[in-house]
Amino acid sequence: MNLLMLGAVMAGSVGAALLFRWVRLPLWPLTGGLVGAAAVNLGFGLEVQIPGGFALAAQLMIGTAIGATIGPDVFKQFARFLAPGTLAVVVVLGAGLLFGWSFAALGLLAPGESMFSLMPGGVAEMVAASIALGYDGAVVVGAHMVRLFAVIWSLPLFLWAAERIYRRWIQ
């Protein structure tokens, strides 16, 4: 692997993340990093693969950062939202299946790629599973990136609306 190409992709990732921070986009480290790395990789026609050990270390760091936020009160809250949370997962999975079948029926995507593209889940996990089963991972990652950015960037608006609705009609 060419270390110069890897360095360029990482520099693009950091640069875009800092730009996203400056314009105050939500989750700027994640979304900026994704956009910057993809822009450099695609813009220069590179095919950079992050070394396995580096990718593993990054995933461990992310998992550690998330796990460190879990305290004893999380389990108390978990008991309260187990039933509604399960219902929400079933509804989201059902919607993913419905849209996946619809996209496949309309000929927009192949059936397998359509299902992997529209199912909830982590981008890496869905792409890895689709590639392992012989589907086009680029299609799956593209669809998930659209979903991820739409959710992350629209979330502040939805939170603002939910807070206003709660204060006005529920509280």
C-alpha cells in the first residue's frame, strides 16, 4: 500500500471534519471524515484500503468511547423502553423490507442489494455482509451514506420539533 495515498485520504478526512465543525454540522467528526476520505479517494481515482490493524484500532476506539458513556442508570432506562423499542425495530425492519422489495420490483436495484441498502444497521456491517454474499458493496454503501447523512443532518430539526410538541401538548 502506498503510504502517500493513505496519508492523502486521512488528510482529506481530517480537513473535511474540521470544515464540518466550522460550519457546525452535527456529528462533524463522523460525517466530515466520511465525506473527506471519500472525496479524496474518488477525486484522485484512488483505491485506498485502510490496513486491517488500523481499522480494528479505530473501531475499538469508537466502541470504547461509546461504552464509556454507559452508566448504571442505562439499565433502568432500558427496562422502560424495551417494549416500545422492540416495536420500533420491528416497524423499521418492516419498512426496510417493504421498500427493499419495492425498489427491486421497480428495477431500481437488484433484490439483494436493495435489501442490504435499505435495512437499518451499521454501514460497515451491511456492506461486509453484502460483499460476503456476492452483492455490490458500492451500491450498498452509497445508499447507507445517503441514509446516514439525511438522518444525522436532519436530526436537530426533528429534535427541535419533538421538544416543542412535548412542551406544548404533552407536558
